[in-house]
Amino acid sequence: QVQLVESGGGLVETGGSLTLSCAASGSASSIYAMGWFRQAPGKEREFVAVIKWSDGKTYYADSVKGRFILSRDNTKNTVNLQMVNAKPEDTAIYYCASSDYTATYYAEAYESWGQGTQVTVSS
């Protein structure tokens, strides 16, 4: 019932910045939290960040804390992930996910997923 579309991926040099967006539609009013995950080739999917829709509370993985900023726009049903001081290890496909029930770093708890957007950080 919730559809998610990521955008903003692309190439960025080490130390540069990039902003990813995720737009929700359908039953977007039911969303409790929206999270970001990423997966690099040959590696496991990992949690990046999550934001609670009600109060904007954010949680970040240690690997991106202090470099990534997650924000929301309730009127547009959109979240933005600002990537600052990008590193080669940030290279991955980034996925947006939503949950109607919880804000967590467990991917299994999310009900809806976007198709992903590629981020490549050159070294």
C-alpha cells in the first residue's frame, strides 16, 4: 500500500556531498518511520539511518554518524539523506524503507521498500 521511490544517487568524489531523497505515496499517512539501508557488492545489507515520522527523532549507524543527516518533510511525504564527507566505503545501493509500526535497525521489520539508488564514491 506504500510506494517508495528513491532518487539522487550518482557519482561523488571522496570528501564530497550528495543528497538522496525518498518519496512515499499510497498509504503514506500510516507510516511510523522511514529508514535507509545500503548494500555493497558481496556484502550484507546494513542499516544506515532511520527517522520517526511523528517527532523527527533520528538514529544513525556508527559508520555514518556525524557525516550523514536524515530529515523529513511531512507535507511532501519525503525524507532526505544528506551525505557529507563521502568515503569510498559509502559506495553501495541505497534503499529506502518504511514501517507502519516501529523505528529500528532491523531490516526485517520494514514492510515497504524502494527499488534502490546507486551511490558511487570515487577514491
